[in-house]
Amino acid sequence: MAKLELLPAVDVRDGQAVRLVHGESGTETSYGSPLQAALAWQRSGAEWLHLVDLDAAFGTGDNRELIAEVAKAMDIKVELSGGIRDDASLAAALATGCTRVNLGTAALETPEWVARVIAEHGDKIAVGLDVRGTTLRGRGWTRDGGDLYETLARLDKEGCARYVVTDIAKDGTLQGPNLELLRNVCAATDRPVVASGGVSSLDDLRAIAELVPLGVEGSIVGKALYAKAFTLEEALEATS
Ligand SMILES: O=C(O)c1ccccc1N[C@@H]1O[C@H](COP(=O)(O)O)[C@@H](O)[C@H]1O
């Protein structure tokens, strides 16, 4: 089995590490200090951290200083997302030393800007394709933003290096990943895909790892780790 990269998630809302259900504001379960959570994943052997400023994604403020503190404290690779929508927020995100950023809303609302930053920054830019069915959602997943496959074709043409694909219906539910969606996205693009949403067990991770030959490169893991469905050490062992 080819290795699947694992990206434990630290989503930050109001200064706390939280998990949401279906990405809905108000469904937060809090898990304390984001820095302590990130350091714990690093100590457990993570090679990546998926770090999200949820307030910036929802437009309810931001946790920019705290996010920068966490990113800078990491010795591992960091994928940063949430509220990166213009030159200033992109510059602030890249200044944290993160390995790459993940753009969501901007890819739906300001495609010219996204095409420009893809051309400027190459594989430091990934696009988050957050979908309900095949409809993309932006602004904290509260607004429709067009068709998944049309947007994917446009971003492919613009040279987008990588996609982070989240099935919103699965996110935070521990109901298993949407393997069909991942297969369909891999069939539609030759760029690497990072899976997100629904992972509940080591078997789910093994099932995603089966898709590595199709183009799935990694998987974000959130709720399952916080709910202690398995340890990160077990997950790394199962997918290496
Ligand atoms: O990760 C979540 O649970 C989440 C829930 C609701 C909204 C966004 C969420 N996550 C990340 O936010 C970025 C999108 O931010 P933006 O649209 O660019 O401001 C997306 O990539 C998700 O990783």
C-alpha cells in the first residue's frame, strides 16, 4: 500500500481548538489550547498540521496572531486555511512560514486573484473544494459558489497544484469518508487530492489509502482523533 499523508486538524474559533459538525457555526465542541493540540500531534509523529482560522472563514473576526504563533512553533509542515482572500491575508499567512495555504471562498468569488496567486506562488497554494453534493460552498460554507467540476476544470487550467476536497455532509460526523466523491474528483484532475471529512476509523483511513494510486495524496483527520477513536500513532502506522 502506498503511503497516505495524514494531516491532523486544529481548527481555531474564539481562541480555542474546536470541532464542528457539518461545519455549522454553533456546533462547536472545544478541545482547549490550539498550541497544545498542535504540539501534541507533532509529538505523536505528525508530518503535517492542517490549521484553520474558523473565525476568519466565517467572517466573525480572526485568530491571526494565535494562528501565527502556532504555525511558527511547529517543526513540521503546516497547511493554513480560513479567511485567506486577498493580498494582505495571503501575505500574513505566508509570513507564518507555513508550507502552503488553502484557499476556499476566494476561488469562488475572486477567480482572477486566485489565478494570479497560483501563478505567483505555485504549489504553496492549494484550493479547498468544500462541497455539498457537487455544489461548492464558501463564506464558512454558508453560500453556494458554483459547480465542483466546472471550477475544478478552470483551476486545473490556471495551474492549481493541489485540491483539498471536503464533503460538508460528512465533516465532523464520524460517518466515514465520501470515497465516491474522492474517486470522481481524482478522475477529473491529474493534480493531487487531499481528502477531508468523515474519517471515523483506521479502516476509513485504509480505504482512503487505497485511493493513493488514483491521486489521493493525503487525508485530514479531525474529530476521530479528538474523540479518541484511534491514536495518531495508530493512524500513521495504518497508512505508512
Ligand atoms: O474546517 C471546517 O470545519 C470549516 C468549517 C466551515 C468553514 C470553513 C472550514 N474550514 C476551512 O476554511 C477554509 C475556507 O476558508 P475561506 O473560505 O478561504 O475563508 C477551507 O479550506 C476549510 O479548510
